[in-house]
Amino acid sequence: MTTPTAEAVHLRDLARLRRVRDRMDRDYAQPLDVEALARGAHMSAGHLSRQFRLAYGESPYSYLMTRRIERAMALLRRGDLSVTEVCFAVGCSSLGTFSTRFAELVGMPPSVYREQAAGDLRGLPSCLSKQASKPIRNREAPAPEPDLA
């Protein structure tokens, strides 16, 4: 029996990471944690976190929260659900954590986004509104200008 080469191991890990990412994309509303995702990928939680960050530039938790915020933005644009209903619909269990993360990625709280988004993207095809409203990752939302007056 031969041992796999480093390249073969790397390719195997990349395939596992893609499956983890696909699961987060598909099951974002389900309770997911790094340990459960790692078990499904036959990796330790630490190895999964390190490899995921190397492959995708962010931690599994950050990626999952970005997906949840993306879905939340679409639900908030519809305007028929409250912020709390949207929070739980996308799989978040804490309204405070959801609101904080939403504001970090989008640059405004979800309640403000819900009010503003109703008119901002009206008339755009859904494929364009999705692209125009994509959240910014890694706390890159522009900071509000300080009021120096």
C-alpha cells in the first residue's frame, strides 16, 4: 500500500472544503457549528478552520454569517417580515448577534436597511438587485463620516 502524496492530500482536503462550503450555502438556516461541519468532512475542527481560511480567506463561521446576512438582506428587501422573523429565518439564534454582524457587513442596522431597501432597488431585475446588494465581507463596510459640526 502506498501513502498518498502531499498533492493528493491537498486535493482531497480541497474537495472536502468545497463540500463544507456547499453545505453552508445549502443549510445556512440550520444550526451549524464548526465541530459538526468538521465531523462531516472527516477533519478536526482546528484543521477545518485553518484549511478553510487558507482556501477561502475567512473562517467557516464568518463565511456562514455572510451567507446568512446575504439571505437576510433579500428577506428584508421583501418587506413582509420583521427583523426578528428574518433573524430566525436565516438560522441566527440571537437577535443581538445578528444585528451586530449585519451592521458590520452592510454598514447599517437591519431595521434601517429594511426601511431604505424597499425603494432603493425597486425596478431592478432580481439578478442585478442581488449583485448590487451583496454584503461586504470582513468588516469592510464604509464607516459613517464623523459629524464635526
